[in-house]
Amino acid sequence: MDWAYVLVIILSVFLALFLLLSIILAVLLIRITLKIKSVADSAERTAGTVEEFVKNAKKFGGPALLFGAFMQQAKKFTRRKD
């Protein structure tokens, strides 16, 4: 057998191995990308929920704080009369 044929066989075997490894790596990268996308979507939903909570807290927080301060002053005023 000629050395050129042996070299071609060895190179083709390595090429097939690298091709197989690259296909496996591509599949793993696709899975990781899908998981990252899932985590990013979950983080986006959580951020939206927190944003809505802050909007509601801002909307109702102001009047509640004023009412609380008013009630404290009213309690102080009624105590002083007694």
C-alpha cells in the first residue's frame, strides 16, 4: 500500500471524528441557547411584575402615608384633650 493512501485514510477518519464532535457540540449549544432564552423570558416576566407592583405601590402608597400621618396627629390631639 502506498503511503499516500494511508495518509488519506487517517485524515478521513479524523475528519469524520471532528464532524461528529462538531454536530454534538452544535446540538449542545442549541440546548444551552434555549435554556438561556427561557431564563431571559422568566426574568422579563418577573421585571414586568415588579414594575406593576411599584406602580400600584406608588398609586396607593401616597394616600396611605398621608392617612397614617393624619391618624397619628389625630391620636396625639385626642390624647392631649384627655
